[in-house]
Amino acid sequence: MFIDDRLSLEKTMRPINLFAVSLSACVASSAFADGTWQNIVSTTDTSVQGVPGAAWVPNGFNNPTIDSQGRVYFRGQLGGDGITTANRNVIIRGVPGSIEIMARDSAPVPGNVPASYLLQSTTGVGGIGSANNITANGGIIVGSSIFGPGGSTSNDTATYFISAAGVPSLLIREGDPYPGGGGSVLSGSHTASSGFRVSNDGVGLWVSTLSGGDVSGTTNNSAVMKLSPSGSTVLYRKGAPAPGFDAGAGITMNPSAFGLYVVGSEIEFGATLAGTGVTTANDSARFTTVGAAAGQVRMWVREGQALGGLTGVTIKPTSTITAAPIPIVGGKMLFLADIAGDGVTANVDDKAIMYEQNGTFQILMRRGQAMPGAPSTSNGTLTFFSPQTSSFFANSSGLMAFQGIYQYPDGTSVQSPDPSTFIAVRKPDGTLITIARQGDAVPGISGDTFGSWGGNSGICISENGIVVFANTTTGNLQSIFAWDESAGLRLLAKAGDTNFTGTAANQLTLIGGTGINGDGGFTGLSSNGWLVMRASDSANSINTIARIKLGSEAPACPADLDDDGDIDGTDLANLLAQWGTSGSADINGDGIVNAVDLSSVLAAWGACAG
């Protein structure tokens, strides 16, 4: 809505292209149906709302994201009158018919902190980073190079948070004093990357390199910090005593800059241990606030440790412990690791997806496990090997979706032409459902079959149990699919569709499982089923961003626009902000937010009765 208090943007209307993808050929009868695709913005648009004389530059859209209200966010690049390399990049929020600029190169930094600074590097090239991170309710992270009075290469990068209510704040800046004291400062780039996650309250984790002051070589030159709009606090500094060990044990920790997770009010991170008795066989550990004393963290898993609840089984020494991309699920820790010990056969059944809760471990999926519908080959019926490393997720109800890899029964790798990958879910009661296998017929595309999911991290899952994933079929069609237990597997869009660009699109891109927020959900698929993607016709340089509501036919409480269980002032404000548009506040689905929708909100005021 604004960049800071001094900058407001004129809102104008522009035509939109609404279109539908027919699913009747591939959707089974169900309690609900998916909505229709709607374009948010396209490079064929002749103007850009709020920037007179500007037009969109082809191939200038990054991966879009979407919040629980169906508002879409992306970084775009402008061209046209008055546009230079110093002011061309913008971060956009929008719904069909209405977009607004949330940040722009050469505009004042959010909140005007530091005063008189601009989102621009010292070289004059636009500074807004390509990462486009949001919270579940639409808070925005703006990482950028900045420039202003007293600026230098030692303090010219920063990351800001604009809350869902539009309140801006500085989270962290290169060159700021280390909040733990000692006279050192935060050094290196402090522009948020795509892995940075922030909760609805603006809380995130950051590992910063330190320099100057009390820094002694590499023994204490980094720290993991908890950032928030109210200020930064130090969790642990490199070289400090590690939690989980006696004070006199001499065990220290080096927090990892990778795998920093925020899930609501809880955090999780990894570290390397050092000290007496620590070797490369047991120096990898992970820490969390879940189950820890107030204000503390606990070591919930360590390389080489015995697994409580699994007699004689340990985390295999020297193995990699991989936290799930959303590692905290309903008070449990979700992760993947190699195992060893009693009843474990190396290279056959020595890998598992597990939960940890208060020191007790539960195996959810294990290497060598039978999968429903697994193909039979000349080497035997294929079994489960592992998920793709970054592609296993569970929602708060415990439904886990994953991209899986098959193996032969003897533990060896599957060889072509036998299919090696699949998509599946595990229900909370342990029931497995195979959604799609490499080589299966593709619903909605006659004569085509699913290609490999190798290296594709496009899977994600909503709170209402809808799984979305991408696949490049053997017919070389990039395609997007959805599945839920009620409606089954269906095609949402495919390369060659003309609905998006007016010509045949040849590229469909989901942010998928690489887009995670700090509230335990996804930035490309909202908790309540809003999905966004980028469609492109590279031959004609046409790019479009479009959204669809999955399972949207009969929401339990349609006037609860922010899905918080109450119809209140927030919902009213959302509706008024979308007045006259075809946004997500169009409760009766007549194509425009108006007095009829306002009456629906007022009539349902109070606790959701849906």
C-alpha cells in the first residue's frame, strides 16, 4: 500500500483477462471444485498502474507468491518513459484489476530508516533483490542495497519488513553494531535471500559474520540472531558453550548459515559442534525452541545419537541430518537421516523420514518400504528409497506429501527404462497413497505420460489437504497438477495452453516447495488453497502471472476473508480495500466487490459459524 509515510501511489483500474481451464475431463465427482485461472498482470498490458508512461519488460517477472487472501506478490521490471537502471525494479501486490507498488528502486527505504536513504546501490543500479518472500498473511520482506548520506560499501545492504497492515521496519543492516556487545559489527551482505523466512509478526533468523571489536580470528566471528521489528537478539555466538551439555564439558557450537527455520513462534537451526569427544562422526546437531524451557533451545537430534523409542537404532555416524523444509509440525520435528543399529541392513533399509518429540523418535517412511501401486520389474517390485532431499512436507494435521525415489528390492538404484520417481502422501494413520508415478498416463493429456521428478522441488501442500506439483511429461509439456483425497488427481494447466498469454505458453513455473513462509506454510500455495504461477510464451516474449483458488466452491465461512475464524474489522478493511475490483472479497462471485459483499460481511459479523 505504501513505501513509507511520504510516498503514496495513485490507484487506477486496468482491464484483466479472466479465463477458465476445463477440468471436467480429469476431475472425479467431489464435494468441491476448483475455481478458474485469473490473470493478475501480463507483459502485454499497455500500462503499469501507478507509474505513468511505464510498461512491463518481457522476462522481468520473478516467481510470484500469494497470501491467504489471494493477493499476489512478485518483483517486476519496468521500461518506458522515465525508467532507468536505477528505478526499474518494483515489488508488486495485486489482485485481478488492481495492483499496487510496495517497494521500488530509487524510492525511500521502508519506514525512512536510515533517513534519506534509497533502495539503490552506490553504482546507480537498482538494489531490490530478486527474492520475493512473504508471510502467510501478506507481510513482505524487502532485501536491497541502499544508498544515502554516509553510505559506503561497509553498510550498503539491508533487509526490511512491511507487515500485512503496511507498517514498515528495518530488520537488519550491514555495519550495524552486533547486538551481543563487544564492539564488533555485522559484516558482509545483509540482503535477504530466497531462504529467509519471517513469521506474521516479522520474526526471522539470521546468521551474520562479525568483524572488529572483540572478534578473535575465526573462533567467534559469527552468530545466529533472532530478528524482529522491535530489535535483534542473539541466540548463540560461534565458540559459545553449546546447549545440551554440562557447562564444564567444553563443547562449543558454530551455527550454520543454512537451514534457519521460523514456524510461528518457534525456531529451528543447525550447528557444528567442537570440543572434547567431538569428531566428524558426531559433530552435526540441530536445535529448536520446541519442547525447551522458556527462552532456551534444546538439541533435538545429533549425528551418531541413539534414537529414543527405537531400541538399538542410532543416527548413522558421519551421515547428513536433513530437516524438512518445514521442520516443525504440530509440536514434532520432521527430518530425514541415515540410520544404523539393530535390525538395520546397510544400503537396503538404512534411511528414514522421522518425527522427534521430546526425545522420542517415530519412523514415518523407511527405505525398502513397500509402496502401493509400485511397478513390477525384472529385478522385482520397486520399493521406497528416499524423498527428493527438499521435497517432503507435512501440514498441521499430519498429512505428509513427498516426491519419492524408488529402488530395487536389494537396495540398488533403479536403472532406465524402469521408472524411478513418484508422488505420494502418507496420511496421519500411516496409510500410503501413490498419487502419480513416472510413466503413468497423464490425466487430461491424451497419450502422454509423466516424466521424471528428479531434481524438481515443485511439490507443496495446503492445510486443507490439496497437493500441488509440477512435471515435464514425456511429451515435453511442462504441466501443473493438483490432488486431494476427495477429488483425486487433475490437470490445472499445461504448456501449449493459450488462456494465459493469448498464444501458446511454453513455460509454466511454480515457486513450489522452495517457497516457504515463517508460519509453517507455502508462499506459492496458501494454507486455504490459493495457487499462483508464472506462464510464459518465450517465442513471443509474453509473460503472465495468474492465480487460481483450489477447492473454492463452498468455503465454510466465505465472509471470513483472512481465514482467522472471525468476521471482524480486518475482513471489513480487506473488503473496502478491494471495492470495485474482482478480488478475493467478491463473496458472491459476481465479478465485483460491492454492496452485496459488504452486506454478507456485516450479516456474518462475529465468530465464524461455517
